[in-house]
Amino acid sequence: MADRQSARAGKRLVLDKLAKRFQRKGQQQVIAVNGIDLTVNEGELLGLLGPSGCGKSTTLRMIAGLEEPTSGDIRIGERSIVGSPPHARNVAVAFENYALYPPLTVRENIAFGLRARKEKNADQRAREVADRLGISHLLDRKPGGLSSGQKQAVSLARAIVREPDVLLLDEPLSHLDAAERDSTRRELKRLQRETGYTTVLVTHDQQEALSLADRIAVMNAGVFQQVGTAAEVYDRPANLFVADFVGEPRMNLVAGTAVAIPGGMRIHLSGDAVLDLAGDIGAQPRDVTLGIRPQDLRVGRPDDAGALPATVFAYEPLQEVGRLTVTLPGVENRVVVETHHDYWADGGDMVGLKFNPERTHLFDNATGARIEWQPR
């Protein structure tokens, strides 16, 4: 099977100004997907990441043929599939809710689509996929006797065995426990690389998207906020939504005003919290939001050169690391710092926060867009 599938490449998937609007009588129109453009390259695994209700599942359903677009086009290779029934698209879906047939065994569930199309060696191919996913011992059991994680693996096997042009994964690891999730994630990535399927992974789990995907499309309110590699999305968020949504623990975001000073800029976070950075933001004052991840802050003494004095609110020892929460004078938002595991502080202690200019982000308050600036 590996040899047969490794020679088979997925086809490029193109979403062209794709939109979906729902209109119910007497109710306001709901725009679920608002004219998105996206190309998923042959053999690429793209993670579609966003909060509940952002439009990612509606996008997946349109690709699968379970929803028809209001406007726009969907192409696999050079062929438009808008208007084609689901069975004619050669698109396979592993659903979050499994969608298994209770009366059938696991073997019969995996092979069901192959048998419906009267393809040869359906049982053999079902066993080969089950072996790869480590569920061959379940082949003669029925879904009612399986755990949620086992059902998820069967759903994934049924999608993979079809050898689709495009593979859609709808929250494929959401019901697995931690150990199952880690092992299945590794196997899923290996399988996708070997088979070359063009794959779209829909998830709200950042770790899942960041670890599995070649590129990530971050979605909110029916539009893409940023499309890029995991490093691009994590290290250079395009706007405040991406900065706040991607990353655990979340990025610290504090509003302030940036003004030019000789040799750099001064950011007034409050009347008593002022941070100087060596970089150019322009001559005119700007209302900005400063962003920095907890991992990119360092803790020192409050009187250290360049440090921003802060008061410890709480400290959490988390074994591998520590998590320090501090307050800045006159600033409403608390700031979180990730520390070395053997660090310790008590509530009320005074510390100094040291900012890494290379890892400090600025966003325009009016638009939310990232401000490009170059540390000196």
C-alpha cells in the first residue's frame, strides 16, 4: 500500500473568492465565509485554524460538497467542483463526530466506500490502513464497543483508504487522550508525507496546527487573518487577532502611545510605565499596542538599566518552567513572564522586566495591523 500511495500525489486545491451566506426568513443575513482566496499546493498539509464560529467548518463543508457556495469557485487541479455531488469530487473527510455505521464492523466501516464503488481488494486495503494506524486488532469489533479515540482512528482510516485527491480532516484528534493524541499526530504527519495527499486540517487546537501543518491559515469572522508557515504566524503575527489567538500562554498585549526620541522611540504604557526601544517608528506619535510573548521577557532587578519596574502579583511553579504574573504601575492588563523552573518570587516583590527588542511587536490601535519597525 505504501508504494502504491507514495506514487500518488494529491492535486492542488484552489478557493477563489469563496463565500457562503445564510439567510433565514425574518432574520438578518449571516455571512459565514466572506470571499476567501486560498491555494493549497499539491501534497501540502494546510491547517485551517480559528475559534468556534469563524467559518472554518463551513469552508470544509463547501469543499466536501455538503454545502454549496453562495458565490466563488472551488477547483481541484484544473476542474471546478462547484455543483458536483460529494461522491464525484474524490474528496475524503474524517469527521469530528466519526459518522460510523453502528451495525458494521470496523473492517466493514473502513472498506464501505471501496465496496460501494466496487473496487478490488477492499478488505485487504482496509487491513493495510488499520495496520498503519495501529487499530488492526479492532477490525472485527463494532463501533459501539470502541472508545472515542478508537472511533476517531477508524474515521481517519476510512478517509485515508479512499486514496483521495484532497483529504479533509475535521478536528481529527479532538476526542483522543493525551497519549493517543501525541502518537496519532506523529503517525498522521508521517502518513500524509508518504501518501502525498493534499490535506486541509480544520482545528481550533494551536499545537495541532503548529506541529502538523506546512502552512497555517488563521481565520476569524469568515476571512483569513494571516496565511503562512507556523514560524511566520507565531513570530510575525499580521494583526492583533493573530497575536492574541496564536500562542500558549497568550501574548502579552498592552496599549500605549509611541513617540520618537533621539536614537529610538519611547512607549508610554501609562504615566508611570515607560519603555524605551532603539528603533524607528516615525516622527508622529502613534497609539499602539505593544505585544511580547511570555517566553521573550526576562526578569531582573527593578533598578537594572533598561528594565521596566513591576510588582509580582503571583508566581506559579509548573515543574519544567515557572509562570510569573506581574502588574505595571498604572497599567490595567497584567503581564505574564515564563521563567526558569528554579526561579521563585512572592506576591508584592518588586522586579524589573527586560524586553527583547527583536521579539517585541507593535500594532496600530486603529486598524489592529502589525507595525513594521526595525530594532537598532
